[in-house]
Amino acid sequence: MGGVPASRISQFDMGNLQSDFQVTLTLKVKNRVQVRHTAIEAGRIAANKLLSGEAGVANYHLKVRAYPHVVLRENKLATGAGADRVSSGMRRAFGKTVGTAARLERNQAIYTVYVPADKVTVAKTALWKAAMKLPSPCYVDVECGQEFVK
């Protein structure tokens, strides 16, 4: 098969990793989908940029929950003059590795954000911006800590 291409996801945990926050927001997909590693990284960058700018680095913990382990292959065909004599078309077409992807089931989590109660709207906006980078409709699931519920 050759080698597995390196994943573009540079970090899986960002922000304040030591504190316990009251509210947990999770971005989940609505459909079964295959998400490329570049899309996961683009969503991570969008969410992290908004959270660090508006909430502050000490007021959130962003976690990437999906790992791209499926290897994607592509059978590149020759183009141009004389291509029909050079290439063999789809005969023995296994393809070369071009990237990796994460296969997600319905309602599976991609990103999770832990924030204090006063930063919930910022976290929702950040997850919404991350969802715009993904190929499936998504929704945000909000959970509150036990001491926060009255």
C-alpha cells in the first residue's frame, strides 16, 4: 500500500487543560460521513481562533475527538496528447495514497469545548464556525455540570 500520509491535525487539546469547567459543548454530526483530515484541521483552527480571541486562553478547553485513520487513495489518470497509449486506465487501479479521513457515525462527536457558564455563547459560535468547514450538517449538544443545575 505504501506509506500512510501524515495527518494535518497539529493539536488535539488546546486552551486551559488543567481547570474544570462547568459547561460542556459538543459538536456532533447528523449523518454518517467521512471527513478528511484537512477539514478537521480547518474547523479546529476556526474554533480555536474565536475562542482564544473572545474567551481568552485561560477560559476554555477545546478537544478534537475525531481521529483520521482511514487512508484515501486516488487513481490519477494521465492527461494530454498520447495519454491513451501511456496509461492503462482502470486496469489494476489500486491508487496512490492522497490523505486520511475519519469515518463518523450519526451523532458522533467531532469537537468538545469545556467553558465557564458566562462563555457559553462564545463557545456555541466557535463550534458553529467549525461546523461550516465540515461536509455534514452538525448540531451542538450542551451539558451542564451537576453543581450548575438548579
